[in-house]
Amino acid sequence: MDKERLMTWEEVCGLHKAGFEIGNHTLRHKVVLTQSREEFRADVKQMERRFQEEGLPAPRTLAYPHGEFDRKAAEVLREEGYLFARRGVGPEVAWAPGGVQGLGYDPKDDHPLLVPASCPGPNWTLDDLVCCAEQAREGKIAVLAFHGVPDPVFPFVSTEPSTLEAFMKYLHDKGYTVVALRDLAKYVDPAVRAGDLLAPIKQRLRLTPADLKCEGAVSPQEMSPVQATFSWVLQSCQRGQEQSAHQILVASSRDKLDANIADKWDSGKVVSDQTIGVSYNGNALSAKETCWWKVRTWDKEGKVSDYSPAASFEVSRLESLQAGPAGLHPDGQACGATGPPERKSAATVGPGTADYRQISVRPHVTDDLDSARDSITTPRGVVAVEWKRGDKSLVMKVGIPANTTGIVQLPKMGSKNVVIKDYGRTVWKAGKFIEGVAGIAGGYETEAYVTLEVASGVYLFRLRGQ
């Protein structure tokens, strides 16, 4: 054992006596994806025995080695009576050396044995910590996984003691409640567990059709052939996700549709990325007839979704929709220290192209506003923007719907040189675009703005003037 660079058991026991939680990290620190169920269980149990030998209490929480996990590992922990287990930032956010902000832990959705975390590293500044801490709202919990303070063995996840002290001082001064993983049980009941361990993660990643809409027109006699068209919105938190094909089922009753009996129309698998204005091409529809329909989609990797929830339409009023938004409408508000709430233009979003295949985002940051929120419902989904300004700094969260791209313009806040990070990963520095961050294809700057070309997905940009 390298006692110069790694903690000894004596030091671990000292931390326990000082009040720190000592959790399980498995005995051999193997990536669980490479282990069988029993190999992983053996590593967990062997570490428990070492705890017992050292006089430490049996661990009831675990950190997955390297942040990697799978279903069998979580099931083993459930069988062994563990309360919480922390994973890394993936698969929703791509890991990168130097520090990455992950998703906040949402007890309503995330399983307690698959708690997502952020991973600070040597590239993190106080700004990164502030962004991460602000996840702790609306019932969510910001989870920080400091790997070593410092960490000479793995320097790419190391944090300097002075940096940690500054982080903790900020959390203290702002009144945050900071607890160990085990103490989440005071706020979250780990016995309340979802049926499928991985369901929330799969739902975030998969390409899912939603907000079904049927439009069309009929003659005044309501007896001419109906020109009906179908549209839907795609949802996915995976960046750059696109539809490669779709299948529509239309039935004369809800029962038939639920049984996948498409007595009106089964489009079959249609290779297309079209989600707006897909024409009906089935059996003739009668006046005032009510039909039911649903759609499923294939993503860019060829993975098929479940069918969407059912929607209905009446032939005599095809402009109506039982589920989802009808058309395009702005719906947002700006909020600031002195700015009026009706100023919806403070975080402007709009079409980069007429069909909203490309979204343009350009916040109007003014002296009388500290922050703003805005959203717009497009035919392709909701575009959401939220920003907060600081001293020569800006934090902006942007959501671009699946099957679209975005042009995001970030104001330079009066600075000539700026650094921009996305979830803690540098994408712009010294006047140059930094490649390597998933979903961001390129960038350029003008005197007042840095413009980034992004794929669909959610981005958390932090701009700091130099």
C-alpha cells in the first residue's frame, strides 16, 4: 500500500471518530460493468468485513467505483440492505477530466441506489460550485463527490485544500444544509423506491414522442375527403438526438388502438425525420367520426420508443387536439431585482429557420435585470432559457428540443476576453472554440457576443470575463 499518497486505515478511523461518514467503495475498486453479480457482491461484502475488523460501523451507503453502475449492481445493494448509492455524472452528462457538473438528485424520480452526482476537479472555480449548489431547489439535492483533497494518485479529479475551504465557506455563508450521503435518510425515505431501478434514466435518454396534434380541413358539407395531418414533439435529454423513422396507428376506437388494431391506418415504419404535417393516408373517414391515434419513433441509433399516449380527433373539427399544445405561442417571464415581470424579451428565443429546425437564442442582458426566464412552445417542442448575471459573468441554461439545432449567443458582459464552460467543461477560451464537448459543434465571436452552434439537449453555460 502506498502510505505516502493513500490514506491508511488508521486515518480512516480517525475521520470516523471526527464525525465523517465512511461509506463502501468496494474492496478492489473494479468497474462494476466488468464484474458478475457475485463478483460485485463479494467485493462489497469483503469491504464490510474490513470495516468490522477496524471497528467501523457497517456501511449502508456506497459510491460506485469510477462512477459506473448497472442494474445488477444496484439490485445487489438493494438485496444487501443499502440505503443510498452514488453514481457519477453519466450517462446523462458526459464525463471529462478536470471536473464536471452532473444532474441534481431528484428524489421524486431518481432511485436512491442510483443517486447522480457532480464531480469537482482541478478546473473548478467558485463559479462552478455556485452553479452546482443552485440545483438544490424545487425538491432537488445537489450532490458533490470530491475525490481527493488533494489527490496525488488521480490528479484529474483532485481538489486543493484551499479550494475546498472556499467552497465550504460559500455553502456555510449562504445557509446551505450540507450532509453526508447517509444523512439523506432524514429528508428522503429510501424505502420508497420505484419499480424499475433504471426507468428514470432510460426515460431521460430515450427519444419519446409527446404532445400529439392533428390538424386538417373539411368541406362545409363535411363529406369530402379529409386532409388530416399529424404532428408530435420529440423529447430526450440526450444531446443531438434525432428521429430516423416513425410509425402511426389510427383506429376507430380507443380499445382497438390500445390493442394495436389500426383499422383506419397503419403507416408502417416510415424512414423520415418529419414530425410536423405528416399526412393521413388511410381508410376514408366519415363526418363527425371520432378516431384515436398514437405514434412511435426510432432514434438516430435505430432504437424504437414505446408508443405515445393515445390522442383523439373528431373529423368535423380536426383543428382540435386532446393532448398537448396547439401551435406556436410564447409563454415566459423575466424576473430581476428591478425589472418588470412583463418584459418577456429579456431572454429572447425565436426561429433560426422558418420551420424551427434551428432555434435562435440571444438574451438581452440589461442593467435593470439580474435574471430572466423565457420559454416558447414551437411546433417541435419547448425552447427554454434562464439566465442570471453577475459581475462580468453570466450563467445561462438553455433547452433545445430534440430533432432541432440551436444558435446560442452569449453576451460578453463588456469583457474583451471571456471563458465559457458548459457543465464545468471549457468550450471557449482565449478567443477560441475548444472542441470535445458533446453537442457543441463550433463557435465564433463578435465584439459583443460569443456564438455557439449546438445540437438538441440541455446546456448550462457559465461565462466569465477575464
